[in-house]
Amino acid sequence: MEFSLFISAIALVLSQHLLLTSASQTQKTADHFVRCLYKNSPNSLNRISNVVYTPQNVAFNSTLQAYIKNGRFNRTTTPKPVAIVAAKRYYQVQAAVVCSRLTGIEIKIRSGGHDYEGSSYVSNRPFFVLDLFNMRKVKVDVGKEVAWVQSGAILGELYYHVTKKSNNTLAFPGGVCSTVGVGGHITGGGYGTLMRKYGLTVDNILDAKVVDAKGRILTRATMGEDLFWAIRGGGAASFGVVLEWKLHLVRVPPTVTVFAVTRTVEGGVTNVIDQWQRVAPKMDPSLFIRAEAQATKNGTLGVTFYALYLGRQQQLLTLVNSTFPLLGLNSKDCVEMTWARSIFFWIAGSPKDYVKKPIPKKGWEAIWKKMIQAGPRVKMQYNAYGGRMSEIAVDATPFPHREGNLFLMQYITEWREISLDTEDKYIRATRELHDVFTPYVSAKPREAFLNYKDIDIGTNTNGHLGFAHEYFKGNLERLLRVKAKVDPKNLFRNQQSIPLKRF
Ligand SMILES: Cc1cc2nc3c(=O)[nH]c(=O)nc-3n(C[C@H](O)[C@H](O)[C@H](O)COP(=O)(O)OP(=O)(O)OC[C@H]3O[C@@H](n4cnc5c(N)ncnc54)[C@H](O)[C@@H]3O)c2cc1C
Ligand SMILES: *[C@@H]1O[C@H](CO)[C@@H](O)[C@H](O)[C@H]1NC(C)=O
Ligand SMILES: *[C@@H]1O[C@H](CO)[C@@H](O)[C@H](O)[C@H]1NC(C)=O
Ligand SMILES: *[C@@H]1O[C@H](CO)[C@@H](O)[C@H](O)[C@H]1NC(C)=O
Ligand SMILES: *[C@@H]1O[C@H](CO)[C@@H](O)[C@H](O)[C@H]1NC(C)=O
């Protein structure tokens, strides 16, 4: 114990030292790293140079910014990598991992760059970005109902190939924001509108190719079930680089139905949402309904119910009429389309919470009041769980939020003005709203979702684990064991990676 404290004190001094070094020192670090890459990329001396960008390169800034999806980490003051390795070949990924180990320069793995805390392209220590945007192939086998997809693909590309190749009969149960990266999304336990029918992305993974801390390429058969379990929801950024995933594709009807219906406070939305929260988690798993609340400019508030139904309009109307009559759904609210088309219908933000018991009507009224005060920039999204989600064991994957959860709730704040003042203002408004919800959401520990990463719930500094209990609950112990086994030098780390613990 004393020994490890001592080591981390030295590491701190070292990293402070590196941070304060001059530009020429940074240049030396970068050179050292690039030389290492050359040395460790056999018979490809000139080819690796095509995929490495250093700050001297004219395309460095634009390459870095291309997959920065959060303006908060797009500033001149945001720490910058010593290099970007935009690997095209798997041996280049292996070389990058080996050189991170040999040089001590931290590796940040980036697929789609949608991380809420920028952890795929920002660090307080010297780091490089292993950028996967050149690795985005999708191979679909319609007969076997499987696909292999490389991590650098985005969800939109994956859905395009799957639905096109299968003539709109197959899909994958991932998120609806088409620019989110397959790599980060799947490994964080991604969910989408097919969740109630088919579970999460991680419930539909058959195999994976991973580069481990030693630089080896492993598959399910060679990595073993522990590591294969950990990367399906535990965040592969703690364990290795996922090169590709083998997906089990799911069946969808050629025609699905969507609707978006808004009800206001004056129109009795409290009663509507009260009925919704009681029935939505128990409804037919073919129906997914999301409720999104937002204040309007004229000082009131509306809740929009967005739905995807895996079937035709007529059946949907009958179903909603009988189970959720207060919505007053009308046939002209409904639109039939293909599942692929329905992706464009959804818009996708960020503390989040899980709700296990319906919120009382008085609670909703307090929430509406706070939201109207905060104004239209602050949104709340409630996603109904239940269905397939409740059938999967809590320890089947690291994602623990299964049976007993009614909803996942997300707080979204959008702002365009680029100033620290406005940023503070909106972050404060979001936090205040979060406080209003406290009595109604899961407690001890408050539960959180890795894909909605939130540094506010804590970091792993000094081995703290509070944040990890929120993400993984009872599954944390197994993740700690896998980490100690596969990455004993803690090569793959960030502020909320699984820390090393000795067993
Ligand atoms: C607009 C928007 C909409 C969203 N909608 C949804 C949604 O509907 N459902 C949902 O579940 N989530 C949603 N999210 C959250 C999203 O799934 C996560 O932010 C996800 O981690 C993003 O993946 P990425 O590859 O784009 O991000 P990145 O920033 O590239 O990566 C995220 C994390 O994963 C690590 N990582 C990335 N690739 C690899 C790899 N190949 N190997 C190992 N580690 C890797 C990174 O190092 C980082 O820690 C949304 C986010 C945004 C911004
Ligand atoms: C980041 O900055 C660049 C250049 O200023 C800009 O083109 C890009 O749109 C910005 N991205 C985000 C997400 O703010
Ligand atoms: C890249 O961005 C940095 C700030 O992060 C700036 O100092 C530098 O001049 C930019 N380089 C180019 C080529 O635009
Ligand atoms: C407020 O605006 C919404 C649209 O944003 C509208 O539907 C509603 O009728 C308006 N309410 C009042 C009281 O003006
Ligand atoms: C739904 O109920 C309303 C009235 O309660 C009725 O007018 C309508 O025909 C019903 N629609 C369906 C499809 O059952």
C-alpha cells in the first residue's frame, strides 16, 4: 500500500514535469514516439509515415478536430496529443500499443469521438490518439444473420449496410444517432429503440478482435470469456483496442410505424406522463416510447412522446388505445416507413439517472416548474425499459441496469454561445434539475451509464471506485479481476478506467 502510494507520488511529479516542459521537449517526446513506431512496424517504414500526424503536419489540427464532437474540448487550451496515429492496418494498431508501453506516452483510443468527457482524445499527461476512422469496413452475411464491423465505422454506416444487404429485414439494436462510433458505443453498452425487443448492443455480440496490452491480436477463443465479457459494457478503453466486432443481427418487419405527439402542461400532460410511466415498461416489447420534456419559449412546457413500433399503424393504434389511452393517439400522428428510415426520425446529449418507481404527480409538477425556470435549452429524456431488458441477468454483461428499472433518464443541455460564462450557466441549470430529481431516482449507489460518461460522479485518482460502483454495481469485482489479469501495468487508462487492484 505504502509502496503504491510512493509510486503514484513519483508518477505525479513526472507528469507535472512533462506538462510544464517547453515546446522543444514536446517535440522530442513526439520524435521518440514516432521513431518507436517506425522501429515496430516491420517492412512498412514508409507506410506508417502515411498514417502518423504530428503538430508540424498541416493536416494535424483538422484531423484532430474531425472527430472532436464536444465543443468543450475543442479549445486552444485543451491539451493536445503529441501525435495522431490514424491506423489503416492492424499491425499499425499493434505498433501503437507497443510504443505506448515502451515510451510511456498514454494511448487514447478514438472511434467516433462522441465521448461526453473527451476521454478518447484528451488527457492531462502526454498522450497520442490512436484514431480508427480509417478502419470502418462492414461485412454482412444475411443468411447467417451476422455482420463483422470495424470499430471506426459509425452507426449510420453500419445500419446502411445491414438494411441494404438484407432488404430491410435485418437490423442491429444500437443507438439512433448515426454519427456515434461503433467502437465506443458498443463497448459502453449502447442502447437504442430496439432495446425492449432485443436488449442492448452488448447482448448481441458474438465475437471480437482485440489488441491487448502486449500488442497481440486476440479473438473470443484466444482472449477467453473474462475479457470478452469485460469489453461488452465495461469499456474496452480499460483493457485493449477493439479492432472489430461480430454482431448478431436481429429481425425487423419491412414496415414499422413511428409517431411524435406533444402534450402540454395546460393539456394535462402530468396525467399523461403518469399513465405512461406506469404502462410503458410493461408494454409489448415491439413498442418503444420515449418521453422528452422541454420548456417552451412562451413559459410553458411540453412533453413529446416519440415511438417506434415494429409493426403496422393499425395494430399500433389498437395497442396504444387499449394500454395508454390518455395519450389520445390518432392515426394521423402515425407514419409507416422502413426501420432504416426510422433512424432519421429520432433525434438524439448530461447527467442520467435510473427510475425504479413511478414519480408521483406532485413530483412531476415540481420538475415542470424547475424546467420552465431553466428555459428551453434544458431537456429531459425518459426511455422506457422492460421487455427483453428485464429478462437478461444482471451479470450477463458488465451493464447492471436490468430488471427493476423503469426508465433511463437523461438531462440534455444544448448551448451554442461559446463562452465559459454561458457554459457555467447551463451546466448549473442542469445540475439543479438533477437535484430536483434526487428523491425519485435510484440511490445508494445512484446508478449511472458508462456511455453517458460523467466526471462529476468521481474519478479513479488514488484508486477511488465510487464512480465505478455507479456504472457497474455488483459487476465491478469481476472487472477489477479482469483488469489486473490483462493489463497489469495499467497501460489502458483514463480518469474513469477500471483501476488496478491487487488480488
Ligand atoms: C449525440 C449523441 C447521441 C447519443 N446517443 C446514444 C444512444 O442513443 N444510445 C447510447 O447508448 N449512447 C448514445 N450516446 C453515447 C455514445 O454511445 C457514447 O458516447 C459512445 O461512447 C460514443 O462512442 P464513440 O466511438 O463515438 O466515442 P469515442 O469518443 O471515440 O469513444 C468513447 C470511449 O470508448 C473508447 N473507445 C472507442 N473506441 C474504442 C475501441 N475501438 N477500443 C477500445 N476503446 C475504445 C474511447 O477511448 C472512449 O473512452 C450518444 C452520444 C451523443 C454525443
Ligand atoms: C472545432 O473547431 C473547429 C475549428 O475552429 C471547427 O471547425 C469545428 O466545427 C469545431 N468543432 C466543435 C464540435 O465545436
Ligand atoms: C493548430 O492549432 C494550434 C492551437 O491549438 C495553433 O497554435 C496552430 O497554429 C494551428 N496550426 C495550424 C497549421 O493551423
Ligand atoms: C406556447 O407555444 C407552444 C409551441 O411552442 C404552443 O403549442 C402553445 O399553444 C403556446 N401556449 C401559449 C399559452 O401560448
Ligand atoms: C381508439 O379509441 C378511440 C376512442 O376511444 C376511437 O375513436 C378509435 O376508433 C380507436 N382506434 C382504434 C384503432 O382502436
